[in-house]
Amino acid sequence: MEILTRLSKVNFDIPLRCKGIAVVLLKKFDDVYKVLLLKRATPVLRVVWCYIGGSIEEGETA
């Protein structure tokens, strides 16, 4: 536990090789897996059900 406490205080500089990410989130309920989908509200793919995704905007860091 002490190692985790020390690591949480360390600032890692992670070089970026891409600017976007996509995630598929699975959750098991009893013996059935379910997938989290989000309905988009942005101009691109408006009102379409999609997996979790995003990008790093200008000025943001990883």
C-alpha cells in the first residue's frame, strides 16, 4: 500500500502518439455481459448509439 501511495504522487510525462481513444466497457450481470453505449449529442453522428470515445483537444495533456 505504501508503494501505491508514493506512486500516486509521482507526475508521469507520457508522450502522445495518437489524439483519440475508443473504449468498449463490459459489465457482467449474473451470467450476462452488457455493453455501455452512449447516444451522441455532437454534430458528428448526432443521436447515434456509439461506444465511448473522445480526443485530446488543443491545450490538453494526456
